[in-house]
Amino acid sequence: MDLKIGNKKENLIKRRCFILGIGLLATDFLLLLNRPLLVAGEINRPYEFTRSDEQWRQILTPEQYRILRQEGTEAPFVNKYCDNKEKGKYYCAGCDQLLFSWRQKFDSQTGWPSFWQPMFSDSIGTRLDMKLGYPRTEVHCSRCGGHLGHVFNDGPAPTYLRYCINSAALNFKP
Ligand SMILES: [Zn+2]
């Protein structure tokens, strides 16, 4: 083969590899940006507190059942604890596990009760949620598996996390 043509081909391949490399790096970077937060990694472990579907329907109100057991979302701003500033603790409406404290609650202006940290990290489980077509981190009660809401990385210091929780999934005790 002509040496010149050989070099040209080699350069072309090198350039293609370089462009491909940049492309892959950009993709990695975008994936990194969109990477869902897995804060207290825990996937599909057996729950300590279990009930049959029939029993859940009896224990919970229809709204609590829709949120906790069917991963529903309640309407913003009109829910029970969105503006609650009382001192007290928030428990799981499904199994009564202690989840959040008023001390970590903040006004996120999103219309849902928001916390920058749960009281104990092992009381919250997380899993990847692709229901809206992009990755979000779903949060649920680690004791009964009841769906609570989602966690986002746009909260205040010191954690910069925002646990966006449905009021119907919680019971507040002053
Ligand atoms: Zn629970």
C-alpha cells in the first residue's frame, strides 16, 4: 500500500476514535448528571411489617392506600402537612415507623412536606423510578415498603437533599 494513503487512513481512524471518545465522555457526563440518588441503597429486601392487599385496604384510608400501596401522588399545596410548622415527629401511616422530625423539615415551596434528612437513614429505602421516562429516586418506608415520595438533590445544606413526601403517607404526632 502507498505509505501516504496508509498514513491518511491511519489518521482518519485516529480522528474517528478521538471523536467517538469525546462522544462517549459526553454521554458518561450526561448519565452522571442524571444519575438518580441512591442514598440508603436497599432494593427489594423482605419487609418486617407485611399485610395482605385485603388487610391494607382495611387498615388504610383510600387515599393512604393509593399513595402507600400504589405509589400514588397527592395534590400539592392542599395536603395535610405541607404547611405544618408544629414541633413533632412524622410516622409511617402504614406501619407507624418513625420517619421524619420537624427539625429537618423545610419550606421547599413545592407544595409537599419536604425534609433534608430522615431521622434515621435505615428507616428509608430507595429504588430507581423510571415512570416519568427519566430517572428519579423513589423513597419508601424500610419497615413496610409503603411508598412515601421521592428524594431529589436540590435541598438545603447540610445534605442538599430534598425528601419530597406525600402527607397521606405520614402521621404527625406533636
Ligand atoms: Zn411503614
